[in-house]
Amino acid sequence: MDGLDQFSKLPMPILQHILSFLIVKDAAKTSVLSKTWNSAWSSLSCLNFGDIVFMESKNVLDQILANRQKQNISIQRFKAKLPDNRLKYVDNWIKILVAGNIKELHLEVFTSTNKLPEAIFAAKALNMLCLGGFKLELPSDGIKFSSLRELHLIKSFLDDQVLDALCASCSHLEVLSFREFGGLVCFQIAGTLPKLRIVNLVNCPELLQRVDITAPDLKYLHISSIIEELNVIKITACKSSLKNLNLSSVAVTDQWLENLLPNLPNLELFYLSSCSSLKSLKISSDRLKYFKVVRCNNLIAVDLDTPNLLVFSSDFRYCRKVFQGGIDLLPTFKLKASHLSEVNLKFIL
């Protein structure tokens, strides 16, 4: 058997890298294979309890963390999804993880009314934070995310003050992603995040009245709303860097778009969806490569002067209206694109 066990001969960092892809329940089973595998499991610093609800007893997780503490092993990555009856233990677990300089933390609970433990805001070494189902409130000792690069919130609540505090303390933030969030009236990035590259706002709440982003190095911006149209969108100080713009259920008007597009010289990918205020679309760009406009029900005219466009997709709602002389209203479409390789057009009656 030993002659066939070539995996045990691999260097310890490689064995631990293999185990990092397994959930804890499966990674722990490898400890019985050999002393080498047992050592790899016992010193594993990436603990993933899986995407399913963590139903193990409190003692199991306490023992795993205690063993790492005893060996002075810092947990680099921790991921768990917890039912509400485990939340009373979360605060102590977070204190242990923060004390061990946790780098990546994924924590999710069922409901979105649970207050996030204040201990997490002291995680100075944290690079990535992913939270689901928590309510974020300003901690008494302030926010100390001096190393945070990515912040992902899912079905979580925070107000404008918390967002302002996060932007003020996370100067190295590169990725900001909020999905199905609540509590914000104004999403404002006021130039305090010079390294911000990606902003992803999915299913913005009806309460949100304003999106105002100032970020000099922003490359990707995605905004979608759960209401018919999100009214106020302002993009400043990121115009020269923005390459990917995705807007869905946003109040994009002809004039707003006409004012915006000339100031986006490096835009390469543009996606518009369910923007019912848009009626006439005119784009002139040497850099645009991919353009898609769908479910913009009132769009009746498209004029593209885009010599480097590669892919274009659109649908048109054809409305039969009787004018003097019995003329139907047909959408107009003009396209100049010498490098075009794919066109998808759909006309819907």
C-alpha cells in the first residue's frame, strides 16, 4: 500500500493546498490515511465548512480552533453558514480568528436582522470579508480594516454612516459588492478609495435614492434595481478608467446617456437592460467592443458609429400605430462597425 501512496510524498504545502478545496468534514477524514495526511489536516489553516448550513456541534468547531491555537497556527481562511441557534457562539469564534490574523472570512446566517459582532471590525489583517444576513452597525472602537481589499455583502443591512466609515477606513479597498442589501438611502463613494476597481450593486432597494461614485481607477460598474427604475446615478472622476458598464432597471434617459458616453473614452463593454426611459440611443466610440441593449421597451432609434465593435445584441418592441396615411411606427437602426463579427437582433411585436 505504501508503494502506491505517492500523495503522502508530496510536500506539505501542496497537501494542504489540496485539502483547502475540501469542506472540513471531508478534509478531516484524510487524517486516518497516514501520519503525513494527519499532519496536513492538523495544521490546515483554510477551514471551509461548506455552503450548506453548519449543523455540527459547538464542540467540534471549538476543538478545531483550539488545536490551531495550541500549535500557533493562524487561520488564513474561514467559511461557514450558520443557523440562528449558533449565533451566540460567533462572537467568541471571531475573536479567536481576529487574534490569529485571519485573512479571508466568509460568514452567512439565515436572517438579516442579526447584528454583526463588533470584534470583527478589529481585524487589521483581513483582506477579504464576505457577509450574508447581518446588520452592520458602527462599532464603539471604530473600524480598523486597514488591509481590506474586498468587501461582499449579501442580504445585509447598513446605513449611510456605516458606509461612510467603511470608505474612510478601507483605503486599500479594490472590490465592493452589495447584493440584495437594505438600509442605504445614498450610496456615495466620495474619492476616498483610490484603488477601487470594481463596484457591483445588485438589486438595489427601493429606499435607495442616489448612487454617486467618485473613484479614479474604477474599471467595472454594475448597477441593477428591484424597482422599475433607479432614479439618480452619478459617475464622476472614473471616466477615463471605466471599461465595463452594466446598468439594469436604471433611469437612463437620452440626455443622460448623451452627456455620459463622450466622457468614457476607454469603455469596451456596455450593457443596458430594462431602461424604459431610453428612447433614442446614439454612440460614437473607437474603443467599444461589446454592446448589448435589451428590454428597453421604448427604444425606437439606435445609431452606432463604433468601428471596433465585435458583438452587438438588441431587441426591439415593434408597435403598430396608425398615423395619417396609415404608416406604421418602425424602429430605426444604423450601424457602422467594420470589425463586427456577431449581431443578434430580435424584433418583438
